[in-house]
Amino acid sequence: MKRVIEVFSEIFSSPILVRALVVGILVSLCAALLGVSLVLKRFSMIGDGLSHVGFGALAIAAVMNLAPMAVAIPVVLIAAFLLLRLSNNGKIKGDAAIAMISTGALGIGVMAVSMSKGANIDLNSYLFGSIMSVNSEDVVISVILAVIVLFMFVFFYTKIFAITFDESFAKATGTAANIYNMLIALLTAMTIVIGMRLMGSMLISSLIIFPALSSMRVFKSFKSVTICSGIISILTFLAGMVISYVAETPCGASIVCVNTLTFLIFFIVGKIRKTA
Amino acid sequence: MTVIENMSFEVADGDYLCIVGENGSGKSTLVKALLSLKKAEKGSIEFGEGLKKNEIGYLPQQTMAQKDFPASVYEVVLSGCLNSRGIRPFYSAKERKKALETMELLGITDLKNRSYRDLSGGQQQRVLLSRALCATKKLILLDEPVAGLDPIVTAELYDLIEKINKSGVTVIMVTHDLSAAVKCSRHILCMTENEWFFGSREEFLKSKFSDFMRGSEAGD
């Protein structure tokens, strides 16, 4: 415990790490809340698809010497819009379309990076994340994002529940489900773009999926699952950060490992509860 | 694709209408049109005095995603009250009371804090029916309410629907189950691939559609 406090005091003395901590906590919270709805609606693959598109956009922005966020945010927002349309359209199989878009974007990104020999681009940090890449602009955007997401989950909680549980009933009783779906997809896109540089584009979707799946093992109501996901997400992020700092492992991968372990624990607890 | 043409029917206050028909005859499309989820290609749906579009209590067919959804029964039932809320974010005491009353009516009060995914198929249907009643005082629309239920639970559910109808709520039910339709309903709308029939139960039994549908049912 003493060591943990030491680690945190060291982290707090470094502005880069403090920035990463703030962005990480806020992004984890947003991803977990949005993730509950996405996972339950069987839309979890959208997060994965968007992160790959984000990678492609970041790579191209770096090669062309453009501001990364200015390229990635609009591209990923458009991709979110398109992926949601695809998933809603019964004629095109959503999962195949997402796999196509994500591998396509990944391919384009890798091509762009490898063709620009002059540019100094660390492919590894794009794919698997780096604490160093978080800047003060990200802090501002993540604070704004977190405020919007929290506002939405507090004030439109009942509507989010209705749409997640049963979209056709929600529509039939006059809830504008499409607007909320779009809002959730767009906020997810923003969360992914901001979290991507810290977590890496290969790993960011774990923040969306793991907390929801873990809390669903144990908790039985939508409210408790939502609250628990938010808490799990922040705690696993902090634990991952500490491990990454102490063991000098990549931050994103450490967080995913902690999440995997958490899932296993919740899975076992859920099983024990059921048989008891 | 036009599913069926030139069909018209009306439902009176307090009526019990069953919509029966073959697969692909357009029952689901009709339901979606009634709920304004889909636009009818031609023609119109007129609501009588005092019935607003979003005041139809709807019992949809269950989706796969719902079967393991972590939600308490109370949360699900309460979400039926959403249509009367506008943009106010939280449920009022009145709405909470209404949710509890409909749960009482359907005999699921003791399930209040249970998780929806842990319930049996029949209990889940009662929960969804209870939610539908929260959304309306006037009209409920049931889409294949007994699909996948065993005969005893099916009979119980039909009794409940009849009880709801007797309390003054108009019922429109889409069903495959012709014998139940003939037994419970007051009016029947029968849709086949290119013909349709609308009339009272007695008229239906005398018509050729009755034999036709029975024939297709026996052939299933």
C-alpha cells in the first residue's frame, strides 16, 4: 500500500502523467457508460471498427503533416454514422461490413506510414498507445466529452434504458430512438479518438466492452450494471497505470490485462451466486 | 412491395380484434403501420377522438438481445410510462404508482426486483404486457404474444388479455393461433396472400376464410 501511495505521488509530480491520468479516467468513464448500451444492443463491434478507422485517419494526418485531431475526429464521426446505418440495415450484414471497414482502414494506415520514409512516426505507439502522446488539447476535449456523456446518462437515463432494452417499443411510444442512437454513436466515436492515443487503436475498444461485460456477470438491474461499469472502468484504469509505471509495461496493454482479470473474477462470482 | 391492397377495417372502443393470416401476408407490416414505425404506402390510419399516436401499448415479439438483458422487472415495467413524460428526466410518484398497479393486475408484484433475464418465458411476457399497460389506458397491440410458450402458460396469458379487455382496454392481437382467435376475439381480420376478410367472429366462422385458414393450419 505504501508503495502504491509512493507511485501516485511520483505520478502526480509529472505533468505528462497527470494529463494522461485525467484523460484516462474521463475516457474510461465515458467508454464504460456508452459501452453498456452498445454491448447490450449487440453493437460492440462498432467500437472496434471505429478505432481502426481512427488509426487510419491518424496515420494519414501524420504523413501529411496535418493536426491529428482535426483529421481523426471528423473521419471517425462520419464512420460512426455510416456503421450505424449499416448495422440498422438488415440487407447488409453488419458484422461483415464492420470487419471490412476496419481492416481496410488499418491497411490504408499502415501503407501510409510505411510509404512516408522521411516522417518520424512510431507505428507501435499508434497501435498500442503511449502515455507520452497525450497533450493538453486532449485534456480539454476529454473534459467536455465527459460532461456531455454524464449529462446524457443522468438526464436521459430513462430513455437510454428504453432504447437499449427495446427499440421498437420505445419508437412506438414516441421516443426518437434514432436521435439517441446517433448521439451514442457519435459520443463513442469521440471517446475512441481521444482514448486511442493513450490506449492504442488495437486496445481502445476493450474500454467499451470489458466493464459492461464484467458487471453484467454479477449485477441484475440496468442501473446497477451502468454504475458498476463506470466504477470498474476507472479502477481498472488506475490499477493498469500503476502496473505500467512500476513494471514499465505499455499502459494500454496493462489496463486490458487488469480488465481481463476483473472479468474472470466477476465471471466466477456470478457463477457462484447462481448456484448458491 | 405492396403487401395487400385496398384493405380497410375499423376497431371500436373496447373491442377485441384478432389479426390472423399466413406468413408473409403482411401482418407485421400492418402492425408497424399502426404504430407509425412504417408508413403505409397508400391510405391512412385514423385515430378516433382522444387516442394519440403514442398512446398505444405495444407488446412486440421478443428479440434475442432481450433474453439475457440485465434489467429488473420494475425498470422494464416503468419504461412503459416514458411516452407520457416528454423530456422530463425522472419518473414521478404517479408513474411509479401506475407501474406497481399494472404489476399487481398481472400478478407479477412479487417479481419486482427480480432480473428480467432470470424469468421464464411466460413471466417475461407478463412483464412486457405490464409495460404495455403503463403506456396506455385505451389500446394495446399484441404481436404474437404466446409464441414459444407452453399450453398452460398460453392459456393463462389469454385469460389475462381477456381480463385486460374487460377492464375497458381495446385489444388488437396478431396471432397464428386461429382457435384462440376464434375463442377470444369479437372481430377478426384475416389476411391471406391476396384476399382479406374483416368482420365479427360469427361472420368469420361462416365465411370461406374460416375453412381456408383451418385447412392451412392443419397442413402446418
